[in-house]
Amino acid sequence: MLRKMALGVTLVALTWCPALAQDWATKMFETTSHNFGSVARGAKAEYEFVLENIYLEDVHIAAVRSSCGCTTPSIKKPSLKTYEKGAILAHFNTDKFVGSRGATLTVTFDKPFYAEVQLQVSGYIRGDVVLWPGEVDFGSIDQGTAVEKTVAISYAGRDDWEITEVKSPSPNISAKVVETGREGGQVSYNLVVKVDGKAAPGEINDHLLLVTNDRSSTDIPVDVEGVIKSGIVVSPASLFMGVVQPGQKVTKQLVVKGNKPFRIVGVECDDKGFKFDTSSESSPKPLHLIPVTYVAGSEPGKVSKTIRIETDLHDTAPVLSAYAVVAGQNEAADK
């Protein structure tokens, strides 16, 4: 109710103060600026400006533009319903530019009404350090499998330049550098990166830090990406039951898919308002459909809970979020 009231006030403010009218859109963003720091030429450098629709009305992103060719923006999800998240992806064009660069990204909204939000990006693209390829991309990895990738690093400048250390953000990602050449100010390395078989299912979205003896710019980031596939995948990954009235009953469906036949042993949630029908899912098969029924309580506001699916594959227990918005009396009257 408070969110809808706040939005109504902003709509009125449009008629007399354009600056205030932009505020509703800015509030959805987690941050509005990002500095890539010092990155190698050719390195993949991307940042997601995450936003969440905190209103009851649907939000639509109409367009995004950049003030500089050094950064290419894109919209990851144009339409957002209540509590859905999206992002504006900023791609720093390290293959085309060098030196200090910056850009203003202007995001245009046309629903529930017009607004613009400006996002700032900046960074320094080194011309003396080149990565090939520009990232460590593991692609799709089956859970329990160890995978290794190599990136070539070349430097042009000082004869004594060296990489002294590689820092990894994850205990399941290890890396080392092997010097492959040094002559006339040209230095080359191979960066060998490995994901071990103990890594949990999910996206890999980290970066390594190459520590050098260069005093002007010690650290060089290297993006590491990939997806570790679980033996079981649940769709949707986050279950939104909708905006409901107190006492209202709604039912939606989970699709649980495996790479081999399995049984659903049980489904658990720490809220008794969520019920699960697994009566027809006792036999082993690679795909299961689970109806989820939610009965809204009397208290208005957002309800966010965790669902855990137990299977006979004991090393795999998918977990997902389920949430709903229970409308207050004013919202119910509006509807």
C-alpha cells in the first residue's frame, strides 16, 4: 500500500517538478555508477546495473543509449512485474579503445510513465597488456567434472615486467601463470585456470586478479564465466505467486527436470501457506510436474520463502525462492 501511495505522489509531482518525477525510476537501481578500474586490452569487461520493480504497477524499459562508443549498453529484461529484477548491461569496448574512458548511459522508461535514469561508467584500458581470449569462458560444465582453460597474456614495455601472483575469489577455482617468452621488452605468459569437481551447481561469474610488479597499476582483472549444471533443474528458478488478496488461493506449477530418471521424495517449505501435490510423482522419470498452491494470510506485504525439493539423487537437492505480495485493503478496493 505504501509503495502504491508513494508512486501516486510521484505521478502528481510530474505536473510541477520534472526532477522529482525521475526519482521513482532511480530508486529501483542498486547503484548508478561503476568503475572498471584498470583492464587489459581485449579483456572482457562487463557490468550489470541491477534494478528491481518495487511497485505494484508493471515497469517497462523502452531504450538505453550511451554517450560514448567506448561502452555498449543493452537491456537484459525490458518488462518487469512486481519484485521482478532486471539489469542494464554495460559492455566496456576494450578491443577498440585505450586509455581513460567513461560514458553516461541513459535509460528510458515509458511505463508506468515516462522517466530517464543516467548511469555512469568509467575505467582505464591498458594498451601494453593484451589478453587472448579476453575471458576464461568454461561454458557448460556437468556437476562433478573438473575443467581447465588457458588464456594467453602478452606485455610490451619494461624488460623486467612480471606477474607475481594470481588471486582467485573461489576455493574451487585455481589458477597459475607459466612464462612462455621474454625478449626486448616483450613478455608473454599462459594463464591456466581450473574448476575442480567440487564446485556447486550454478553460474560462475567471478574474476581473477593478476598481481604484477607494475607500480602504476598492480592488479589486472580477468573474468571467469560458466555454468555448472546440476543433475536436476527446476523451472522457474524463482516462483512468483502474484499479487493476491488476503485468504485467496492460487496455484502454479514447477517443472523439475533431470538428466536421468529420478523420484521426488518430498517438497519442504517453512511456510504452511504453501502446499505441494506430489501424489502422481512417485515413479522414477526424467521430468516431474509439481503443482504449488499458496493460500494468502491476512497480513499485507511481501511474503518470501524457500522451497527445497528432495529427490532420490541424494547429492542433489534443488532450492528455489517462492514469493507473493498480499494486498492491503486499499489495493483490494482499487482492484
